[in-house]
Amino acid sequence: SSHVGSSAEVSPCPAALSTRLFALALLRASERGTQEGPRTGFDQALPMEVFFFVLGYLVQFGASCLLLYKIYKFKSIYGLSVDTQISYLLAVISRCVWSMETRLVETKFAYLELTCSTAACGGLAFLCWQLYHTTSKHSVFFLRVYVTAPACLVLAFFFHPGDDWFSMQILVSYTMFQEAMGLLPQLYLMRHMHEVEAMTSHYVGLIVIARFIRMIFWGKMYFIGEHFLQLFFADICHTLLSADYMYLWMRKLKDGGRLIYSQSV
């Protein structure tokens, strides 16, 4: 287990004692904010490490709101992957469980983000179910959620930060792996479409930015002595797999025009 040196030892709450490593690191990061003296405003509630973690999910929440608006406006999910939305719903449900073992929930801002993100993911999954008849395109079977969800759970069982076979860290790893795998069906669909619709392109771009912000979180955790290389690797893979899309998306933002992501280009 990783340890962070501190001049004053703070005893974590009993719930936090049931987890180690990742959940404990968030606990320590939050506690360190109270040890470093009085702060004001936003920084008082969210030390820098936790701030980047929450910020990444806030960006994803903004992307979800954009997608909710698109679906509500056009009453269609054409061009969207249902598997991606279900993957994110499973991931946020898992996050609701293990987040309760950290002091994130004692931070009103983080608690609000988790609540809003859960509602947004649930709303998107419901709209996908309601408007399922408006799309006929899906990714290949090995990227469907009924394949990726069990696969991510197996990976989380063998590759989680904890030392115990059964611990809350399995859910932490599952969340990260499911989120990393979740975008692949959407990228696959866009690869097989001639042109990516504007709001869909912005949604995917914001999701990738959210993961990049979380990579900053992993980096800061590494420098304070908390190493979660399995989880960091998941976000690195996610970013690399979407790198070519981000190049095209940023070029579209700069120069305008259409975003062509198909294999023919």
C-alpha cells in the first residue's frame, strides 16, 4: 500500500477504513486540505488533487447535457451509440457506491456533481430506450455493452489497486475500465458514418477532454506518492484511441466545416 507522509496524523472515518489505496487517497487528499491551514472559497472545499478529479466529471456532465439537448431537439438518437450511454450509466452507478466510502460526499460540490452526473446518465439511457426505434446502427458485437461490461468486471477483479481479492477497489477499477471502454462503440459508429453531426462531435470531444483532465489527476496523485498505474493506463489507452478524432475535431473548431471521421478518409 502507498503512504503519504504527514506532520499530523488524522484518523479517517470508519467507512473510509473499509477501503484502501484509491478511496483512501481521496480521503487523504481531502484531509490534507484541512491540515494545510485555512483557505477560502473553492479551494477550501476541494484540494487540488480532488479538484481535478471532480473537474473531469464536470466536463463530462456538460457533454451529457449537450447530448440531452440534442436528443430532445431532434427526437432521435441516430448516430449515437446506445452501448456508450449504458456503459456510462453502469460506471456512474458503480461510482455512487465507492464514492460513499470517501470524503468526497462531505464536499457539497462533489456531491452535487455526482448527483447531477447520475441524473444525466440515467436520462440519456432512458431516452436511448425510448427512441431506440430511431436508430439501426450499432457497433460490432465485441464492443457491445453486454460484452464490455463483464470484460471490465473481470479486468477489475485482477487489476485493482488493493491487495485483497474482494474489496471496494474492484468497483473503483471497474468504473475506470468501463468508462475507457464506453467510448469505443461511439467511435466505431462515427468511423462508419460519412459525416459526424456537430453536437455529437462536440459531445465526444468533451468526453475526451474530461479523460485528459483526469490524467492530470493521476499525475498529481503520483507525485504525492499514490500510484494507480492500472487506472492511469486505462485513461491513457482511452486518450490514445481517440487521438485521431481529437485532431480532426480541433481542426474543425479552428477552421470550421464538416467533420469527416470515416475510414475512407
